[in-house]
Amino acid sequence: MPSTAPAPALAPVPVQGEATVPLASFIRPFQRHYFSGTPERPNYRARSYDFAGTPAVMPLVRAFLDTCAATESGDYRYLFTLLGSELANNAIRHSLSGHPGGSYTLRVHRTRDGLHLTCRDRGGLRTRNARLVPDPEGLDPDTESGRGLAMIDALATDWGDNGNAEYRSVWLYLAHDLDRSRWNTTTGL
């Protein structure tokens, strides 16, 4: 005869508290000027920073990129920050860098004519080496995904990647004059 005893009650799940940590606590003291937004050290040749693979630190990523371009025009700063943020978002979304404990590195090299940015992530979600190819429909406003690389392809002076599935490096170059970019001719992006 089946038991008619009531099922044991499940223990309530305790509410997890939230902790707010200032983003500045992620910055090493000797690199605070990387995030100031001012051209206090405009003659740097290279800057590099390791970011946690979480969207929560994207304000730091944008501050880093904006500061690297602080000596340039407002349009240049905006575009460099936008394209660099796309590389960072792709590292978080499409590699092991976005998994718990993951990270990626942004490196900016300053040249006389522009800025060269490299994003190195942990790869690992693809099994074979292959070069990245932007989605040909990526700039279509009705597209739900694939916009990032298409935007980089359209607006950066030049870009590429190492094709390595295990540790991917994606780079872009943005000339100071923006002459070879579609930025000055594009509307509605």
C-alpha cells in the first residue's frame, strides 16, 4: 500500500547578499594613470593590461581605451574605444576568457600615425585553427548578432587575427587621420 505521508519540505534557499566593489580596486596602483582619461603621459609607446573576463569590468576597459587615445580628437577617441570594446566583448563572449576565472589582455602600441590594439584571449571554444571572417550581413540593422567584427572590418584602418583556436590574438589598427576608415562616410551605424 502506497504511503500517504506528505513529502518532506525543502529547506528554503538563503538569499545571497550582494557586494559592491569599486572598480578602482581592480587597478594596480602603478597603472592608475592608464584609466585617468587625460593625456598626462602622451608619449607612451606601449600599454598593456589584463582584464577579468566579466562584463562588469567593461567600464574599466572603456576608460583604458579612451585614455590611450586621449591626445586625439573626440571622434577618434570614441571610435577607438568603440572598436576596442568590441574586441573585449568578443573575448568574453566567444572564448574561455569569459568563463569563471578567465581573463584577456589588451595591448596598445602607439605609432606616429595611429594606434595598434591587440586583444589576446584564452580561445578554447573552437577546436581547429581558422581566421576570423566578419559576417557579410553584420552591418544590416535587422541582424541580431555578428555586428562586432563587421563593424571593426568597416571602421578600422586595418585588422586581423592569428587564426589560433587556443590562444587567439585579434588586432586592429586605427590611423589618426581616419582617412581609410568608413567612419567619416557612414551614417546610421
